[in-house]
Amino acid sequence: MKSQSKSGINPLTRLLAAGLTWMLIHSVPVLAEGEKIQVLAYAQPPFMELRNERPAGLAIDILNMLFQRAEVDYSVLFLPPKRAYVTALSEPNNCVLAIERSQAREALFHWVSPILITRHGFYSNLTDNYNIRTLNDAKPLVIGSYLGSGVGEYLEKLGFNVDLTSSNDLNIRKLQLKRVNLWASDTVSAAVSINQSSLPIKLEHVFLTTLRAMGCNLSTPPKLVERLQNELKSMYQDQSIQQLYRNYLGQDVDWLNN
């Protein structure tokens, strides 16, 4: 004789109904049909740039893999930094890539983080021997950096003698001419410049690590943000992001696993 509950419903029927309900809930699209996420980027080579009218760079490579693996439809649009930020803040289905996730901004966006883990270091000519072991060891020296990078301003606030220029290329030139003692740069940008031109420049000391995230408009469906965040975590766990970094740095990136 078949077992039935007091309500007269077969337990197997109840189980099948519950399973069907779960499937329906979890198969509901996180975006309406025809909608997609617009990711707003700004020019910051080698992380984000337009090459032959196509989005490129380390952050773009990470973004492409993330959305493809999460099976979320998206597009990338380049704007000036401030406009990208304000648009993502005010327009539904817009996200800005890649910005610092600060306490002041925390409640303004839904976050997918970290998209970029960036290390900043001091670089010197191969013939120099400064023996820099700590940040303060560089205090007596003239540091070259470029305006808008953030790292130059960071060092200035700490009382360092910083020579700000309009580009990293100028800093490299000044370093080679010994007009500055050290060049402060993120390690990805430095590695690309050094490798492309076979520059006789070496990394002296890493002094700062920063995290950058993708900030999405608050109207973005929480399930979509959760899906992207979970996929990003998976990309770190299976070494996919580490491989993308190696493509730019040309060296191992064990520090990404810490």
C-alpha cells in the first residue's frame, strides 16, 4: 500500500513538486530579456585601453573571462574616468571598471571584487645600488611618478620628494638620465614597459598593494552580482586570473595566492 501524508499527498509527489519549485526559482533570468550590463571603462594602459578600436588590457581580459564564464550578456564602453563613475552611479545596468573600493563608496554600489590586485614598487637602473629594504629607505631619494597614478600623491602625503610628470615614459627617461633616483610604478605597467623595450631597469622594493573592484549601480539584481562574485572567486581558485597576470608580467605571481 502506498504511503500518504495526512493531507493525502504522496511524499514522492511532494518531493517532486519541491524540486520543480527550486528549479523554477533558480532558472529565472537575472536580467530581463534583451537587457545586458554595460561596463564603463576608462583609459589606463596596460589595464584598460582601446587597441585598434577594441577594448584591451589586463582588467578587460579578466572582465571578458568573468562575464563569459558567468554567462551574463555585457558590453564595454570607454568614457573619461569621472563620467564613467557618475554614469554607473546613476544609470541602471551600468558598472564602472576598475575603481578603489573605499569606505566612502561602499554603500554607493554593488561590488564585484577584487578585479585587480595591484602592487606598486620602486624601480632603479641596473647599475644603481640603493639597497632599499623598507619604504623609509627611499625617503632621502627623488622619486619619479606620474600625475594621476595615485601612487605619487600617496608618497607626497608621506613626505617623500616626488617629481611628478605626465606619463610613465617620461619617468623612465628621467630615471635613465639620473634626473630622478627611483621610479615609482605599479608592477604590471613597469613590466610591460621593461619587457617591450628591454630596459636596463630593476625592481628595488614593493611598498604598496591596492585592490580595485567593479562597482555596479544599486539597481543591479543582487543575484547577478552574486553570480559574478562567485565566478570571480572561482577564477582565483583555479588560477585563471594568475595566468592572465603572467601574460603581462612574464613571471610567476605567487603573491596573488596570499
